[in-house]
Amino acid sequence: MLFEEGTERASSSPLNEEKRAGTYICAACNQPLFDSAHKYESGTGWPSFWQPIAGAVGTSTDFKLIYPRTEYHCSRCGGHQGHVFNDGPKPTGKRYCNNGVALAFVVQGASLPALRT
């Protein structure tokens, strides 16, 4: 799904329920994407964040539905992560709605895995 720009069924990712402190990383290349402090419950069934780690994601316009959406991807490997919407909480007002299968979680205090090339 990371490179086919698909998504898993809502509420199927165990990361949606993850509450521990840590870092969410790209499942393809291990680049850190989100800090757990920026995760929130959006009610959508997918892990949601109000802010990525600086420089971790890039964006493009997705025309796959009738209306354009902002797609975001890992800035390192280009793996599709999800879409960003303007209905998130303060302070950004953004909702980075992430595919759970595109992420891995590293609990705070554990070593981040080496970046994959």
C-alpha cells in the first residue's frame, strides 16, 4: 500500500489505539514522521496527527476522487502515508490522516531503527 497509494479498512490498524509515548516512523524506510505528542483521536478509524516532524513529509495534489485532496508522503522514500485535511485541532487545524500499514511505532526510550536505503 505504501507505493500503490491504497489504504486499509478503517479501524483495522493497531496503531490507531497506540497511546504510549514514542515516534511513528515510515514502514518502508524507517524515517521518523510523527511524534506521539502530536497524535489525537479523530474518530476516523485511522491514526491521526496534527503535525508531522519538520521536513518529514512532502505533499502533492491527489485527483483520484471527484475533488482534489492533499496527499502526503515520506519525504525520504516517497511512500504514500495518507491525506491531510483542514479539520484538525489547534494549533495547526490540520488532520494528517495516516494509513496504519504505512507506519511503524517505536516506543520512547527505544533506539530508532537505522534508516533503510
